[in-house]
Amino acid sequence: MEKNKGPAPGHKRDGCPGLPPDFDLADYTRTPMTDWFSPKVLLATGVRSLLSKLFAAYADRRATIAALRPAKSFDDWKDRDHVWVDYVADLGDGWNSTYSVAWCLAQPNQVVEIDSKKEDLPRGDILIMGGDQVYPYASAEEYKKRLVRPYQAALPCTPPGEHPALFAIPGNHDWYDGLQGFMRRFCQGAWLGGWKTKQTRPYWSIQLPHGWWLWGVDTQLVDYIDQAQVEFFRKTAAGMQAGDRVILCVAQPSWIFAAAGDAKLHRNLAFLENEIIADRKALLVTTLSGDLHHFAHYKTKNDVNGITRHKITCGGGGAFTHGTHHLPNPIKLDEQGQTRTYTRDEKQLPDASESKRLLWKNSLFPFRHLAFAGILGGFYLAFALALANGGLLGKLVSIPLEVGNLAQVFWMYIKGTFSHLWAFLFFALMFGGTYFFAQPDWRSKPGLKRVPKFWGGLAHSAMHSLFLVLLLWALSHWVEPFAPDWPSAMKFSLTVFIAGAVGGGVVFGIYLSLSNLLAGFHRTEAFSALRGANNKSFLRIKISKQGLVIYPLGLKESERIWKENPDSGENKSWISPDGKGLSPYLICGPIEVKNL
Ligand SMILES: [Fe+2]
């Protein structure tokens, strides 16, 4: 059971909380990246995902929230000369990655090099969290461990009058508890360290200076905007002037999905632009999203009014790193009755070649996912015993271990499988499992001829079959599986189990990588298996009378060594980097939208 250490975030804040008396650095820093292949996580996430989707379809919680809590739009910053906004999404995972980003966001400023000049970028007056604030699923304990602790330790408090505000929209992982934890954390005026929450619903509107607006949209798990939310944005838009500009925060990059034919979310979001924003003669110029855990930027050419539109995915807040090598370019989108062409900035994080290189680390799959490898080992053993019982080993032992005999051996395995009931059942179980697991994920690779799920499952089964038969062939010569004594039987079983766990795990990892590279399969699984804590990103945004400037900031590596900060206090983190250090760099841009 996780120890309940550190002050709880509350509605009142008297002074600045120092280090808790029972502060233990290890309590904070030991949270690992989520193991997405852990049987416990797979089961718990699957059940929660199913339940939340059922409730999303039959009992939309947003209706209850809308009935109980008044909607608020915020204009606290509209008369300022300029305002800074920070954006982070897909956070709340392992300590090293989540805290590396939280620490960068919390410092009073970040100095980055732009065109060989140092530029000082101060901490945002507003922090936007763009979805998936917790992994693997929302619960009070996970929010505390993976979100509250790192952000509280990064910025324990801020001086009166300087409290930065915090706004969040929910991603699918926040919805997995029916939004209970999200509502408590973000919609009841609580603090997250030195950041103060203000919103009352999972969507919000902020009026910024110089005709700029920031809207956060909640599309729940069913990709649509409910009626109460539409009414809220319509009412908010009544305060807009012609020529005002909107920055939209959404939980998923609908433009990536729409580019490959899954346009449902994009169509639903387009409603805001077509029916509400355009109605006020205002302009949607920038859309920000997480969900894909990388940084990628798309933009249009200037239109007749000199407007360039931007779509940015920046989901690098702490969760495992997604690849970028399948991202489409260009993207053509039907927007406002015309086709707009968006081209991708060649600078991404990670870049496409690193994204492909990372995949090969999946060959170490069994060592990152021990429990899953153990299940594979158990399956290999059961299947091997069924084949041995069917007499396959007796036949294999008579075939010399030579490459030229491989086809004969594989054919023998096929015959052995289909002529023995138990062996056939295990084969059917393997093919069924690999078939259901195969994820074509065609959305991430438009233009690629879609390879059906069936072939993914068959290729995966064939890879495991080949490894299993090679293993049995070798063992039939080396381990004396026919000796009628327990030690020999145990030796044989243990060897198959260990070889199945390690070798079967390697086969599994290689399948993930190859199927992703060759056919666009497993956009998520091929990268979640890596539990990648590097290549993190966030945005620092300035709105002034010149217009909007977005600074995409990246961390090639997360910090791994930490120390307690003896000097902690207002504006000072409890825990500081003590290894390579953290120096965010400008990934691309700056991205500018000038005021007219
Ligand atoms: Fe995510």
C-alpha cells in the first residue's frame, strides 16, 4: 500500500508548505513508467475502459455535471499587456519523465537559444493540461502518486498575487473512473502545488488580451460535444468581436485521424468553427492536442486574408513516447466548406529516424515485461507438452539438426498440430489471441494499403510457431525428453518455460516492431512496450499585441538522478535534478501568428 505522505491539496493555503516532516526522497522518485503489458494493468484498464464506454453511451455524466455546476468563462487576463500560457498533455506516468517536465514548467523561467540568441521564457500565468493527467487509469491513488506528487514537489507554492491558474480537459484515461477524480482535482477550486484550479466543468473558455480566446473542449469517450457544452460555447462566443482568434484545446488530434478517413471527431469539432466561431466572424487559428505522445506541427499556407492555421500535437508530458515515422504529410481537411492543406514541419520529437530506431529496443521485450513473459513461457510449455503427447518429439529426434531439414520439421509441426486435439486447441488459442491482439491502426498510416487484421494474427502466430518448433527440435536432441524420470521431465519443462518466456518474449517484441514498420500495425503497443521516458515536450505560449508566439520546448532525455533541495520554499522545488540536468531546447519555430 502506498504511503500517504505529503500535504494533501486543499482549498485553503496558509503560507507555503515546506518539506513534509516525514519526507522521503525515494517515496517520490520510485514511481516507474506504467507497464502496459502487466496482466494486472491489462485487466484493470480493460474493465474500466469497457465500463466507462458503456456509461458514456448510456449515461453521459456531462449532463449531470451541467445540471449541478454552473459553467464559467474566465476573463481575468483580458486587460493585460501580455500573458504567458504553458501547455502540457499526457502526463502523470513514471516519476523521471513526469517530474522532468513538471520541474521545467515550475521554474520561474527557461532560457532557450533562438537563432543563436538566448531568450528568457517566463513560467506561464496559466497552465493548460491537455488530457490524460493520469495513467494507467484514473483513481484517487494514481492521481496522487503520478500527478499531485510531482507537480506539488516541482512547485510547492507561489507567492500571493502570483498564483498561476490551472485549467485541464479530460482525456480517455481521466474518463476511466467516470471523471470522479478529474472533477475533484480540477473542478473544485483545489490547488495543485502552486497552481490554482478555477474551472467548474470539464470544458472552459478563457478570454486573453488583444482579441485572443482559449477554449478547452471535452469530447468524452464518444467523440462528440454535448448540448450543454455547445450552449456554453455559444454563450461565450457572444462576447467575441469580429476578427477575434481562438486557440482550441482538444484531447485528440482529430486532423491525424481525419486524414486517413476517420473524420467523426474532426466533423464534430468543426461544428464549433462552422457554427459558433464563424458566426461571430472570429477565426480558429490554432488547435492543440495531446493523445499521441510526441511533438508534431502542421500548418496551412496563408489564405487570402493572410491567415495561417496551425495544428499541433504535443503529448510529451510524461507518458511513454509515441513514434512519428507514420505521420501523414500533407493532410487535406474539409473545413468550412473548402479543402485546406496542412503540411508538416520536418522537425518533430522524436524525429522519424529516431522513431524507427527506437522500435528495435522491443527485442528486449521480455526483460521490460517480466509477468507477461512468464505467461508466454507457461503457454509455450503447455503447447509443447501437448505436442510431445501427440508424438512430435519422437519424430523430431530422428531428424538431424541441419538447416536443410527446416521445412520438413515445420511441416511435421503442422501435421502434429492438426492431428492431435490438445495441440490443435493450443494452436487455435494462439491464433485467436494473436488475431484479436493485432491492431492494424490504419489511422496512423494513410496511403498505406490496409493489411487486414487476419494477416497480422497469422504472421504473429507463424513467428511463435517457428520459434517453438525450433526449440523442440533442438531440445529433442539435447535434453532427453523421453527419459522416464522426474528430473529429466523437470529439466525439459523448465527449459521450455524459460526459453518460451525469454525467446517467446523476443519474438513478441520483434513482431511489434516489424508489423509497425512494414504495415503500420500497433501504433500504440509497439511504443507503449518500450515504456520510453525520453523525448518529452511542452509548449510555452506568449500572447501580446503583436500576436501569438508558440515556443515548442523539448527534452531529449529525462533526468534520472534526483536530490532533495535543501533550499526549497516559495517558487523552489522540493526535488532537483542531480544528474545530467534539464535544459529544454526549441524543437522548431517559434510558431507565430501575428495580429492583423
Ligand atoms: Fe495519452
